[in-house]
Amino acid sequence: MAASSPVAYFQAALKEYFNSSNFSDVIIRCEGKEYKAHRLVLCAQSKWFSNACNGDWKEAAEGTIELPDDDLPIVEAMLNFLYHFDYQASTSPMIFNAKVYGIADKYNIPTLKSKAIEKSRKSVETCWSMDDFPHAIREIYSSTPGNDRGLRDLVVKIACEHMETLSEQPEFRILLEEAYGFAADVVLFMAKGSFERIKTHKCPNCGKTWEGVAPSGPNYYCLRCGSYRSDWEAHVVHR
């Protein structure tokens, strides 16, 4: 049997340290529950945790990071990803993945955002007709800034593709009345050539493809590997 690659070996070894006291040097605390963690693992994947564990932050001195404003299941998913490179949704997949995307944005974990997009795409494409689709859209539009199109373009595209059916659902009609940002995106999507706005881009860094609207500017990243570029229009593979 061929030997495992160094990356696979590292990933397998890292899993053993999840919530382990071995070499643990920081505590993550949320809703009264504590997780034993490792600064190297956190800081290597998150700029927010890197700042918290270094410098003059009190977390750096005390060795404990409090996350009082976050939901415990979502924090657990985030920590699982940092050690296992994956997570499992414990409730409605569409809403759960949207919340994971939100916490990944909050704590600046690009790879977790990419994983949340991957899982969201699968759940939204298969579950858009379910009652929690409007709630997932609310979560996306309330937890991400307007210039973050990672999940917004996804749900707008799916909603426009199935607008005839969705418009018959009372909860979706209420959503259109209440969520002005989403309603505006739907109108703009339809007015500007509909699905032609969503393009497939191939990242020159990781070689993977993703769909979305890539605005100009240096702050838009690959939805797969998190690398930042300003020339995504040059990497469109399908128009």
C-alpha cells in the first residue's frame, strides 16, 4: 500500500489533538462549555485568533478566549473544521451552513468560508423548496456585509430560477417584503441579463472553479482556497 502523503499524514495526526489537553495552550469558552485548543492550529488558519493570541489582547495573557456572542453549535462546527477540515450540520443544513459562513467571516477563516459555500450549494440546490429556505436567506443577509457575495449570489440565483414556485409560498413573499437587500438583488439579477451575471471562475492558485459575481478590487478572494485577486474577470472559464 502506498504511503500517505505528508498532508494526509498531518491532517490525520491533527485530528487527535481536537479538544485534547496534550500541548493545549489556550481555552475556548462559549455558553459555559470549554474546549482545549492550540494556538498554532488557531493562528495558522485565522487572523482573528492570531491577533487574540498575540500582542496586548487580554486573551494572549490569560490564555482563555471567550466567545459570548456566538452559538455553541456553530462554534463547535468551527473548531471541528480547524482540526478535522470538515464539519457536520446539526440542524437545518441551509441555515446551519449560513451561520457557519457567518462565523467564518467574523473570525477571518477563508478556508471555512469555502467549505460553508460548498455545503451551502449542495443544500440550497436540493432543499430550496423547503420552508426554511426563506429563513436561510434572512440569516445570510443579516450575518454578512453587502460586498460579500459568497452566499448571496447563490441564493439569489436559486431563487430566480424557481421564482414561479417560490412566489406562491407565503413565507417567501413576506421575505421579499422585509428583506430589502435580497429583494433588490433579485430585481438587479433579473434586470441585468439574469443568469449571465453568474460566471464560472477558475482560480490560478488552487486550480478549482467557483461560481459568482467577482467585483473589481483587491479584496475578493477565491471561494475555494481563499487567495485574494483583483483580476478574476481574466479567469472566467464559462461566459
